[in-house]
Amino acid sequence: MVDDGTGFDVAAAPDGFGLTGMTERVALVDGSLEIESAPGQGTRLTIELPVARIEVAS
């Protein structure tokens, strides 16, 4: 997800429930969340989730 909003300094971001909650939920399914942002530059969230493989009996 990308936006062209005001952005923020990721290192100085307060520990609110929004991004922290997203990070925790992604981690619960063994995924990863990357946050890229800078003041005046918008924000990009990259979420990677594992795909379950289902074996079908033949």
C-alpha cells in the first residue's frame, strides 16, 4: 500500500496501536511488515505473508 500523504519519521513514530497492531497481526501468521516513510514523502507499507500449500491426494 502506498500513499502520497505527509509521511512521518519512522524512527521517531510514537508507539500507537495502529502500526503496532498491524505488525503484531502480520507476525501472528509468520509474515513481515516493512514501513517506509519520510516527512513530506508519503508512506509505503509492504506486507509479506506465507502461502499455505495444500497437498491433494491422488
